[in-house]
Amino acid sequence: MAQGNTIRILDGSTFVVSEDTGDIEATTSEPTGMFSLDTRFLSRWVLTVNGERLNALSYDDLQYYEARFFLVPGVATHYIDAKLSIIRERTVGGSFHEQVTILNHDEKAVDLEIRMDAGADFADLFQVKDEIVNKKGELYAEAEPDRLRLGYRRGNFQRETVISSSQTARYDRNGFAYSIHLEPNEQWRTEIDVETAALSQTGRDLRMGARPHGTERPALAQDLEEWIAAAPKVSCECQHLARTYQRSLVDLAALRFSPLSLGGQSLPAAGLPWFMTMFGRDSILTCLQAMPFAPGLARTTLRLLASLQGTRFDDFRDEDPGRILHEMRYGETAAFEEQPHSPYYGSVDATPLFLVLLDEYERWSGDVALVRELERECRAALKWIDEYADLAGNGYIWYERRNTDTGLENQCWKDSWDSISYRDGRLPGFPRATCEVQGYAYDAKVRAARMAREFWDDPAYADRLEREAAQLKERFNREWWVEDGEFYALAMDPDGRQADVLSSNIGHLLWSGIVDDDRAERIAAHLVGPRLFSGWGVRTLAEGEVRYNPIGYHNGTVWPFDNSFIAWGLRRYGFAEEAATIADGILAAARYFDGRLPEAFGGYQRALTKFPVEYPTACSPQAWSTGTPMLLLRTMLGIEPHEGHLSVDPRLPVGMGRIEVLDIPGRWGRVDAFARGRLELNKLAS
């Protein structure tokens, strides 16, 4: 997967970021290397011929798990006279495999010295991100007759990289080399394997049994073919929509992450390069987006999150009984509690969203057994909402980190330090409550009431949850409404003062259903109005607010995932035209990113830029951006489960043309959905 001058390939929890020559030289400007389990297992991987570095003629981004590099010796100006060419073919599938082929195009025989410099700093991904690699343990390198073993040991924490070759090589502590002789038009090839190991005290590799896709290219190709074959088929007149859907489907396959405890089952990791691990919020929202296309991801996600639900009070991890985790890490800094992600619970939305996902999954799948299996965890999550999350004692969900050294300051989805502000630009004190989380809590209680009544055989509990949800909705609409702006406040401070800025969060309120019907039209108007809607999508913060910045991470950029849930919310309240407007903008933006929507892009007006402006450090691919086209398809076609069946109520953007979504899986078996967009006015006139 190419981005800038770097090539990214990945499979599950393993990914490689290299230069366009295939070389890896760890730098602070780009997280280059081979990474797995939040550890860099290769930080140097440089191929030379007769001591000379190579230059790229071209590279092929074949699939998410493989790449091919076509190289020649020397600098770019010498390409024409190159007498040698080198092909590097690379596959990542739990481990790392590279085939190197040297071709002699000269009329004379040549003797060549081929060398691969290899090194591993075993940097924790957090250290790479912070640009500070400070190892406290012992690095070692052992050159054996048939392999090179690179390792790191700190107490019981041990990681190793083992390199071997199909051709006989001379190994030393810094790499390995070959001396070869090639006749005219002859070629030479070697297969290089790089295996990684996370060793326990007994020497057992903790990763054994946790590699879902195998290490051979045919197995990876077969896995991808089966994944695509199982998903609904999308056919449409709008070709860029078809390409975007296909790209999303493949990227979602690439982002499947299989934690050590799952034994081959997978859930969506959050994104490359920094977040190739299990998250609460990100994985849940991605599962909701992908429900009509890959519902099985939700089951795995729910069961794993339930198994790691909080059970105690732990200030270091911000853990409470019943709380759903935010993030899980497997690297050195987590192992030695230098940061709290083992797991870390510092999010306030993952817990209500867990309940939302379970109910939505049952509505689609009819998997009553899972709802009954997770009853205890659901009750614990509801207790957390009522007791442990209500820090101010007024019925809302609040957050304030207890780990002030490494915990997240903002524990909502807009988790950057300056994302929550008053209209004058000041930042509120703590604890804070954000509006969308109250909507999630409302939705969670409504959905939990259904599960309690229909599956847990507890109608009294269902009645209580419905009363509490109705009371929350009434109070929220009374206390969070900004009268002079006619929208809901972004947040509330501990004194009950509103963070009275116009933000994209109000769209999530429509999705949750907490908005009073008589206010929904005004909210819809804001969402597609000039202050929030850029033409490409809804900005995170409205133009004109003091902290507005079109390239501010949560203060003016456009987040595709955010827009997908906003569009879904607009459809819920009957604003199909507005939902189609947002879908049209986001899908148009996808064309400029080759069908792969990034984490975020600039909030500049569409008329000003003519193309969406890239955000420099956005993750790509990123799970909930990958899921965005899927949820937009659901929204545009009005695909919803209804009384055990699938209903379809399409409303496409003008000019979208015909769309077919075939073999949508669910409790109904597999069904098809069809829609045709309206023609543009000038076409109607002609």
C-alpha cells in the first residue's frame, strides 16, 4: 500500500513500511520497519549489489499483503545503461518473506557481491511514535551457519527476529551476503524468510496458533478470495463508487486483527501505522458500519470486549467494573507498565456503544444465543453508565482521567487535548461530559430494554430502562440546547455551563435518537449549512468558531466516519435529501484518494480547493474510514432490519445512477437491494 514515497503492506497484526526500493532504514519522520505486536522487528533491511545502493524503476502494490519492486544499481540518471536488474517480491502473512531475483542483461559474465544489511532495534511502537527509542534491556545478534538471530531481552520480555535464506549465505551480526557468478542472460534467485517470535520464560513463542492467514502467498490469496466472495456484490453506474466499495472491502480484510487470545478469529484493528491493535470504540463503530457486508466481525468483537470488560477500580488504567476497554497493547512499554494500555479503559463511549452493537447485531443476525450469553456483561455495562460514569451525580456520563501522567485527557472520540472548548475558545475544566455520549447512553438503554424484555425474561428491568431513557432524553433536550444558536452544546462542564460551540457531534445525536422531533429540522439544517458542511463533508467544528482550523485534528477537519454516522442519523429522522448530500460529498472525495478514504482531510470549502486537502498524519488505511462507504451505501439505499426482514427505502444523490447490492446476509438469509438515482436537471430538460 503506497503512501508518499513509502510502501505499506500488512496482514493482521504484522505490517511493513519501506522505501519505494524495498529498503528499510528506521527514521523519526516515518515509522519504517517491520512491526508486529507493537514492536519493530526489523529496523534495517538494505540491499546492495557490489556495495552500491539500488534505485527504483517502479513498484507494484499488488495486494495488501504483497509488493514487488523493480530496481537497478546506481542513481536515477544511469537507468538507460543498466546491465543488471533486480526484482524484490515481498509477502507479509504473520511473518515476512522476500524473494530476490538478479538478472544479468550484459553480454559478459559478471561476478557480484550481494548483501543485505539487517538490524532490529525492537522499538516499542509508542517509542517510535514519540521519536524516542530508549531501550532498557539487552540487544543481541547471533550469526549462525544457516541463519541470523537478532534479539532483545529485558527480564521476562523477549523478542526475536530470525532470518534465513534458501541460497547459502555468509551471516554476520549486521546481515548476510552472497558471492555469485552470472553468465550472460542468466538469473539468480534466493528466498529469504524473516520469522518473528515473542518468547515466554519457557522459550515458547506466544504467537504460535495466533496467525490466522498463514505465511504462504497462496493461503493469503485464498483467504482474500473467500472474504470477497462472502461479501455482498455492489454493482453501479457510478464507477468510482464501485471502486471505492471494492477498495474498502479489501482494506477491511487487511485490517483484520487476531489477538493472541482468539485463536484465529479476527476483529477490525483501528488503523495503520499507529493503531494496528484492538480498540473498543473504533472496532465497535467499524462493526456497525460493516454490518450489512461483514456481520461476523461484530460477533468476534463483542465476545472479546466482553471477556476483557473491567472488573475492578484501577486508577493507572482508568478501569472500573463494567467498563469496556479503550485500547490493548502488547509491546514493551505496556508489559512494564510504562504506559497503561494492558489494557487501558480510558474511553467513555465504548461502554454504551457495546450495548448498541449487540442489539444491532441481533437485529441483523438473529443470534439470540449471543445476547443471552452476554447478559451479565450488559448489566455490568449499564451499571457502569448509571453509577461509575456519573461523576457529577446528575444522570449524565462524565469523564476525568485518573492517570494524569499517561492517560487520555479527552476520553470521547475527539480525544485531542484542545477538541472541547467554549465559544470564546477557552477549554472547560474536568470532569467533562460530551453531547454525543449522552445520546449513546440513551440509545443503549432503549436497546437494552428490548433485549431484557425479549431475551433476558426481565420485563421489569426493561420497563425501568425505558423510563430512564425517556427521562434522560427529556433532561438532555432541556439542558443542552443552545438557545441563541439553536443547536446542542458540544459539552458541559462540572458547573453545568455549556461548551456552546457548533460541532459535528450533533449529527451523532440524530443517529442515537435522543433529539426531540421538533428540533431535528434545525439540526439537519446546521449539518448541511455553510458553517459545518464544506462541500466534501461535515467539519468537526464549524467555521467561525474561535478554535476553528480547517486542518485542526478535531477542530475543523472532515472525518469520513463521522459523516457516515451523521448521514445515518439524518435518515433516521427522515432527512433523506440531507443524508444524500453528505454521502455525495464524501464519496466524491474518495475519488481523490484512489477510493481509500483517509482518517481525516482538510475542512476547506470545496469551491476553494477543487479537491480535498490531505491531512498530513492521517492513518491510512483506517478502519472506520474503511467502513464509511459501507454505511453510506446502507444509508443511501435505506437498508434496515425490520421485524425479521430487510426493508429497502432508497434515496440516492442526484446523478448517482443505478445501484445494486446483491446477497446481503442476515437472519433473512441473503437478499438483494436495488436503487436508481434521480437524473440531473439539465439531463431532464434535454
